[in-house]
Amino acid sequence: MDTLPASRNAALAARDLAVVWHPCTQMRDHESVPMIPIARGEGVWLYDHDGRRYLDAISSWWTNIFGHANPRIGAALKQQLDTLEHVIFAGFTHDAALELAEALVRIAPPGLERVFFADNGSAAVEVALKMSFHYWRNLGRGDKTRFVALTGSYHGETLGALSVSDVALYRETYAPLLLTPILAPSPDAYARAPGESWEAVAERRLGELRAILERHAHEICAVIVEPLVQCAGGMRMYHPRYLAGLRALCDAFEVHFIADEIAVGFGRTGTLFACEQAGVAPDFMCLSKGLTGGFLPLSAVLTSSRVYEAFYAEYGSGKAFLHSHSYTGNPLACRAALATLEIFRSEPVLERNRALAARLAARLAPLADHPHVAEVRQTGMIAAVELVRDKATRTPWPADERRGLRVYLHGLEHGALLRPLGNVVYFMPPYVITEEEIDFMVGVAAAGIERAVAA
Ligand SMILES: Cc1ncc(COP(=O)(O)O)c(C=O)c1O
């Protein structure tokens, strides 16, 4: 007979590691880093099979905005399950998708009046890039074939989305396969000169973007940005002025503005959509992640009637947007999204988040003085602590020392799922977190940081 496993966790982890290949993982790491099998979730907590629990400080890759096993979203899904699980979305439609499209148009920045569904964030970025290119082609501007992206940006892992991303860790290996965007310097405020304001950095970067557009606008379809926070690139933040200036430049140079709100949409930055803080509407807005409250994969690209009409023509003209995914507009995912929007409609989510964000700021403030913390920054319900080897010169820790991994391991030992991006420890918790849970989360992280920076 086999020997009995030490724990149910260990048994499940061993079975998993024998057959599963996990995302964004060097699988060999699991020779020393534990694989955690999760049995159930409730609110901000994830429970493993040995009775331990972990506070999900990163909303499971920024998806789970109203807590795990949220009963309101669950109930809506159960009803939909008994009615319609899926239907082809070409030639057919259903209540959940059309209600969701209507609802998204109602809450989106003005002028975004058409909704195209896809099934994950990267797919939404692919849709926006292709639609922008195809729009110009339909207008006889086939010379527009390139995109502008910001340094430090991240838009997903599929080849098109990765092409307009600038995180070397993910992009470098595949560079020979990718489109070559024109990179504009990010308005990232971390890189500001001494005494320079966030707004001044934005102005300076707008000047540089203008110079790029002056030279290249004739060949550029769109500028794609993550509004206000470049998330996977290290939670780098910038002033809304950049988005206002970007809108004006895109208009002046006849280039589209693609807002990738996949990570920052749905209240994360303090407003429902980050673009609202600049009072601008993009030509394309990509949504996913929080859209379904973290229940099911779904994404949407919102665009204008003007863009839509450029595709509306006789069949033989070849102007139609023939992009599709099998699960486009999946009814279960749309129902989860409607339930998520209903929570925003019926509860003072943004107001509550303001109080939670203030608590988070207060608890994190002392870390700013830490000798290995270069910066503590925050935009709404995203906060980040940038660890460095040398505070005065902001010299980062060498990547191969993997200081962030030490914080991750400390978190697991002490009941928190923290997953630093390199040396940036960040917090993006579900909005149902309590003030006491914020205190706990920051406490674990602070102790983890102390351990991580020790020789
Ligand atoms: C801004 C942004 N765009 C796109 C994506 C890709 O989304 P997905 O992982 O669903 O493909 C992400 C994922 O982290 C993201 O943060």
C-alpha cells in the first residue's frame, strides 16, 4: 500500500504537479515553493484543504472585486444555468448579452455606443488593435499599420497584445514573432525628477508623444495605454493630465486612443472607469477581469458609432469585422457581469472604497520611511511599495535575488496571498475587505518586507 500523504494539501499538490502546467510559472520553482490547493473561497478569504486560510490581497489577478463566492453573483448564475448555458453569438442573441451591452453603454464614457464581446483580456486587446487597423483600412488608409504603446506597458500575452507590451520578462523571448510598436516614454511618476510633480511629468511626456506623432501619425492606427496605472509593469502610476493630453493629440493627429481598462476599470482607481478622472472618452475601451466579479472569463470592447459605421457596408465590400471566438457573449458570463453591475448600482461601492483606500494609505504610510522602500504609492484601491537595495540612489535589488518571492512565501506562511511583481509589493484587494482585514494584510506584508530585505 502507498504511504499515507502528510496532508490533503500535499496529496493534491503532488497530483497537480504530475499533470498540470501552470500560467506564468517556472514549474521547477515548485520543488521548493508550495503549490496551494484551494478548497473554497468566501469574501476575501481562500481556504486550503488543511484548514488554513489566505487573504486574497490581489483579488486573484485583479478579477475578484466583490469577494469569493459572492452570493448575489452566485444566485444570478444559478438561475441562468437552468435557462441557457451558451448559444452561438453569430445570427443569435440572448437577454443576458443584450442587457449587458445596454448597461455597459449606459455607464461608459460618452460616445462609446457599441459593444463587441470576447472572452478574456488579451482577446479584447486583439479585437481593439484589429478593429482600429481595419477602421483605417475601410476608410482607404491602409498605410496605417502601426501602434504606439508606452514603455512599461502590459496588455496581455497573445502575440498582438504582447506586441504592444513592454515588460521584458514576458516579451523578450518572443520578440522575433511580434509586431514592432513605437514606444512612447511612459508618464510613470516614479521616474520624476527631484521636485517635479506628477502633472509635470505627464506634460513632459505629452511633449515627447507629440514629437512621435508629428513624425509617424501617417502610419499609426492607435495609441494604446493602461489609464492611470501600468499594473503588470510594476503598478507604476501617472497623472490624469496625460489622458486628457493624449485625447487631444489623438484628435489632432487622426489616431485612435485605445484605453485598456482591463485591470483599472470597475472602480479600482476611485472612479468607475479610470478615464473619467481625465474627463475623456477613448475610441476603444477594453474591459475584462472585474467585469464578471471574477466569476467567469468575459471581455468587452466598447467603441463609437463612427467606428461601427465604417464597417457597415454591403457584404461583398470586405469591410465586415469577421473576428470571433466560440464563447463570444457567453450567457453565464454575461449574467455574472450583470449581477456585478447591479452591485455597483445598488450599493455605495465607490464611496465605501474611498474609506477603505484611506485606511490602506494610513497603514502603509510608515513604510515610506523604511530604508529599503523607495516609494509607497497609491491610486484608489491599488497601492504599491517599491523595494530597492539603495534608497538614496533608488538602485533596485538584482532581479535574480527574487526578494519579492520572499514576501510571497512569508505571506503564505502567515495567511495572505501577496504576489509581488518583481520587487514591487502591491495590494489590490476585493472591495469587500474590512478595515481590520486591511490592517492584517498590511501587517503581514510589512513583516514579509522586513524578512525579504534582510541580507
Ligand atoms: C491591463 C491589462 N490588459 C490586458 C490583460 C490581459 O488579460 P488576460 O489575462 O485576461 O488575457 C491584463 C492582465 O493582467 C492587463 O492587466
